[in-house]
Amino acid sequence: MLQPPKSEYGVLKIYVNGKWIESGTNTYLDFYDPGLGKAIGKVPLVTKEEVDEAVESAYEAFKSWSTLPMPERAQYLFKIKHILEENKELLARVNTQNHGKLLRESRGDVKRAIENVEAAISVAYSLAKGEYQHEIAKGIDETLIREPLGVFTVVSPYNFPIMIPFWFIPYALVLGDTLVVKASSTTPLPIAVTLELLTNMLPPGVVNLVYTDHRNGEYLVTHPLIEGTAFVGTSDAALRLYELSAKHGKRFLAGGGASNYAVVMPDADMDKTINALRDAKFGNTGQRCLGIQNIVVVGGSDFYEEFRNAFVDSAKKIRIGHGLDEESEMGPMASVKYRENVIRMIETGLGEGAKAVLDGRNYVNPEFPKGFYLGPTVLEDVNPNMKVAREEIFGPVANLMRAETLEEAVEYVNKNKYHHTAVIFTRNGKWAREFVHNVYVGNVGVNIGIAAPVGWFPFGGRRLAGLGSHHPQIDVVDFFTDRKVVVERWW
């Protein structure tokens, strides 16, 4: 097994006005290496006064950062890209140590963060440009200018502690805004290490980092100096913060929950489909919003049984272990709490009439018995009206369903309240096209298990999966700026 950078991290500091300082709070939470089931440090939940300090620091920094010429701000992003690339293995190991995911998955997360920095650099020379029209009337010209707005907060979840903050950070910076990042208290370490690497490069106050409880998190979002919030997390939390933001006149965008569908048509390539769905379901231990939860097999009983048996057999062979062991194929859950949540959802499904053809609830890793592990679980006899299908599970649990036709499968997808992602496996172009155009979701995959948009495309989601008028990644250009129209005439 590969070694993490450190085995203990003590009490994390917060990052305010370019300095790493000890919080004056009396409230701390342990954070863990979930593969070992061992606490590796403490995270401070900051005071209200420290929230004020972070926001005011960003507000003061905005005055000079926003007036810096765009090409100069872009140069900072080139430096960020270089630092991330130089330290990508360090960041990947820290990410795996605190989250539990496989090292190769963490390497992919860092790669995606770098990709968004690259996309944001391109914004400086393309989408950030304004518009101009000469002579809209005699002697009158009209210009549209994109202007940064001020201080934004980024509220990031536990499951992608480096990648998701970088859906927003580089775009806000290149566009001239400043930030207060509120990181997850479950996985606070990766973004702290990332920003520590950038400390001597960024001007003080441009990016700040805090950790809060529920009350001070809401205070941060509604702070008088905050222009808006970019949030990724549960749909319930997103709705609450959306309501608060609207009430206080703030901008808001959110990536919410998901209960995604995969549709397997009777002509699908069985081996390739099984491999893709195994990763789409059990990759990241099921803790990703693009992951597949519900698998709808279209066709007769023979085809369903062939698929079920092959999928279950593949899931049984997954090697479960610590994420820093490069032979592992699935890591632990990120916390005891999330592990228990998934077990409760499995039991809910069984109570609704589902049958466990593979049950991972009692899995104990022989090498790390205190780790937060779950084995792969496959439920069948599930229908879209069951809670286990409707609600987000966020763990290594696959629900198998049956449908007679593609039209019926599409109905299943569109009944789901989240409308995040749906994928289809088929060799038939007509079926694929019908699926793409008829499913009401933000991300669609055709013979793709994880339909993850690259950085220069928006990361979609509709209704409860995507609140607000904009989406993460490139779409935030409009979120982080406002259009000023200048109409001028000279005598």
C-alpha cells in the first residue's frame, strides 16, 4: 500500500486574508482516514466573527483584484495550473486518505480540477469579452461590458473535495471576483492542502477558506457583503439555501441530489455494458451525483436473467480495500454516518418488497476491520415508486428494474424527481436518438456509464438536481458577472 503524506494533521487552520490562522472556536470535529477508520485530525467550526473576517477580507481584496487587467488575472491561473500539475500525486494521496476513494479516482479528480483551470483561462480570451454595436442610431453606439460583482461563497460537498471547488474557483478568479470557500467538515483536508500550495502565489484575501456549522453556514450565505453562492450538496440543503438567497437578494446556483437511471436495451453489448455499469455504480463507492442507481433492463425474462447474473457476478469480484492500495477496486464509505445511511436505505428497499441478490451490509475488511466499508449490494424486484428508487442512496447499491419497452423505461426516468442523469446502452441509433430527446435530464450518456461533461461544458441538472439559472463549470461565466450596457453619443 502506498503511504499518505502524513499520518496525523492535528487541528486544521483557516485561511483568511492570505494567512493560515488558528480558529478561536470551541467546536471541533474529527476527520478520518475512512479506509483505516481512524481519526487523523480535527476541523474547527468557525465563529460568526471569523465568518465576518473572511468575507470582509474578500471584500477588500475585490477592490484591487477586480481592477487587475484580465490577462494578468489569467496569468495567475497559469501559475495555479502549474502548481496543481507539479503536486498532483500529493493532492491525489491526500484526497484518497481523507475521502477513501481509490487513488486512481483521486488522480482523476485532480485532473478534472486542472481541466477547469484550463477552461477558465480560455474564458479570459473568449466568453468574458463584451459586445459592441456601432451606429444603433445616428451618432449613437452601444457597448455591453461584463463586470465582476464582488464576493461569492462556494459551498462544497464531501465527495469531491478538490474537483468540485474547482468547478467555480478558477472562473470566479479570472472574471475578477473573490471568494470564501466553505469546505466539508467530513473531508476538509484536500482543499486545505490545495490552497496551502497556492498561499504564496495568490494575493491576500482573493480566496479564503472556512469550515462552519449549519447556523454559521447560513449566515455566510446571507452575509450583506456576499453577492451569491455556488453550492453542491443535497437537494434539501439546496432548497433551503436557495430560499434564503432569494429572500436576501443573492444569486444562487446549486447542484443537488440524484437517483440516476441506466437503460439496457436487448441489443446492448453485454460485456461492455456490464463493465461500464460496474464502474458507473460502484466507482467512488457510489458516492457521486453522476453515478447510476437504477438499472432498467428492457426485454424478456431470458435477457433480464442473463444481465442480472452477469452483473451480480461482476460485482462479487470487486476487490474492496484501502484506496491507497493500488490493487483495490472499491474503497470505503467516507464516514460511519454515510455508511449507516446506506444500510438504512437497503433495509427500506427490502421492507418495500425488493430482494437482495447481493447483500454487502455485513462486509468487514479483513485487513482494516475498523474501516468504513460496505460490500456491493444489488436489489431486484424494484419499481420506480419505491423509496429506494426515488431517493438518493449515495452508496454501492444497484436497483434492478424491468421494462417491456423503451417508452416505458423513459417514463421511469422522467418520473424521477431529480432529473440529473440518464444513460442508455444499445447498438440501435434510432433507440439512442429517441432516448436522448425524450429523457428530461441535464446529462445524457449513450453507451457511457458516467456522462461527465468536460470543463468547457456546463454540468447540468434539472429541477431538484440543479437549482438556479446556471450550472457549474463554464456556465458560471454568467453567474459570476453582470452585463452593463453603455449607450453613448458625442457631440
